[in-house]
Amino acid sequence: MRKFIEKLFGIDKIKAETAEAVKLAEESTKVAKDAVEAAERAKEAEELAKLGPKDRATKLKEPWVGVLNTHVNKDNIRNGFFELDWNEHFVLKLKQEGYGFDGDADEEIVDRWFRELCANVVVDGDYGGAVNTGVIDIASVRKNNK
């Protein structure tokens, strides 16, 4: 009887149209939500692209270390140092790898790592002991440059 009354007054059509409108509204809401999320991701990617390597890594909570400059003593070329920069995530990674503990200065932790890195470069390069750089025959170099 109820269905008959709904059909008689067109209520069944109104219910069907309402259900369809609700379905379309839900789909539209999902599409709009997806578009907003995509726009937010694009904006974040654009912001990340504007950042330098250290700031980008820091924002992404990734370890980062870089060489800012290499200094060589002009009076004694055998002396010099590297100027390093790093983020807190790099120091945390070093602590996790056993290079330091809470309370140690970040500089000390990074220095321990860098010293070991340099030592490994020497060992891996088989540069143990005296390095034979050869002999330059200055007389022949002068003769060829004339």
C-alpha cells in the first residue's frame, strides 16, 4: 500500500532522484577532496624545490652532510681542512651508528665520523705508508717549454 501511494504521488521518483543527487554529491565531494590533496602535494613539492639541499633534507627529516669549503694552507700545501655543515638528522644517524652519545657536542660526533671516513679513504686507496709521487725531471720540463 505504501509503494502504491508513493507511486501515485510521484514520491518514488523523488526518492530515486534524491538518491541519485546524494550519490553525485558524494562523488563530487570525493573528487574535490582528491583535488585539494593533489594541490597540497604540488604546493609542498614546489616549496621543497625552492629549498637548498640541507633545508630540503631537514624538512624531509633525512640525514644531510656537505662540504662547504676546502681550505689549504698557502704556505704549506700539506696542511688544510674541510669546512663541513650538517643537519640534526645526520648527527642522530651518527649516534645510532655509534659515533657519539647524548651529551657529546655535534662537532665532536661529526669529527669522529669524518676522521674515520678519511682513514678509510686512505686504507681503501692503499695509501698506507709513504707515498711515492715519482720524480720530476725539471731540466727536461724546461727544455720542452722553450
